[in-house]
Amino acid sequence: MSVKTVKVGNLSLKASTRDVREFFSFSGDIVYVEVQSDDDFSQNAFVTFTDSQGADTAVLLSGATIVDMTVTVTLAPDYRLPPDATSAARGVTDGEESVMSKAEDVISSMLSKGFILGKDAVSKAKSFDEKIGFSEKVTTGTSMVNEKVKEVDQKLQVSEKAKSAYAAAASWVTDAFSKVAKSASEVGQQTKEKDDVAPTQQPPSPPKTSQAQGLIL
């Protein structure tokens, strides 16, 4: 039976449900978070994920600090969701499929965000990824996707169509550019011819006015 819930012990009284959800959100998609009182100094929280991968990754965070206290994180196989959360959890689980995340990337992301983790968190994450064969699964999945894309590409001849479309577009652009360049050249030539002709044409001289003759008496 896959366990999807973890118990967070020794949780600070200052920590809210939102704090817990934000902290464990890096591990996977969260369905529900329940915080319960424990004693006068701490409380417990139960975090339920959409799949066991999220819970297994969350366990690696044991020894981290949430708000101002170091917590313990363990799997909680006996935990049962409250009645008001069961329907919501079922809807999320049935309607969504979490993307498997690499534990090392989860730890690195949390460290970059300023979370204080246990000193052996990185090594535990690396061992966890090797244990579940994460790299091998990702490589296999990628190869399958590439083969499928190649198969569809060959079947529909997408590559040839894309090449033809690109060639047609390039030809159109080249032709349009040539026309623009030709028009610009013709306009420039016409302007030059006008400039060359203009200096040779003298404007007509204004008509001479006859000077008034003096009257000799």
C-alpha cells in the first residue's frame, strides 16, 4: 500500500497551516494539511499528497527548520483524512497526475529559497533518486516521447511541409525586398535628373520698366 501522508512532529506553535503547506509544496502536489495540538510546546501536522512520491520526498526533509523549530517528518500510514477533506482529496487524486520531481532538485530549490534543511538532506535526496532509478526513468520516458514525435512527423510529413512553407516565405520576402529596392532606385534616379537639369534653366528676366524722361522746357 502506497503511503501519501506524512506526520510532521515537533512543529512550532508559531507555525500555521500556510507555513506547513508552503514548506512541503516543493515535494509535490498537496491535497490536505491538518494541524493538531500536541503539548504546550509544540504541535503536529499531517500533510497528504496526491501520490506516494510526494510523501517519500517529504520524509527527506526531516531535520529541517519550520519557523523556529526543527521538525521530524515520518510516513503516516494510519492517518485518515477528515470527512470534509475526503471528497476534495478524491477529486484531486482522480483528476490530476503529479509530475515526478527529482529529490535533488527539490532540496536545491528549497535551499535557494532560504529554507534551513538538515545537514544530510542533499545526500539523502541523491540516494533516494538512485534508489528509485529516477534518471533511468526520465531517460526512458524521453526516448519514448522522441520516438513518438518522430513517428508522427514521418507519418504526416510535417518536416517536408515545414521546409516548403519556409522556402515559399523566404522567396516571397526576397521578391518583395527586390521590388522595394528597385522602386527606391528609380525614385533616386529621377530626383538626380531633376537636380541636374535645374541649374541650366534660368528664370525669365523681369520686364524692364521705362525710366521717366525729364521734360525740357
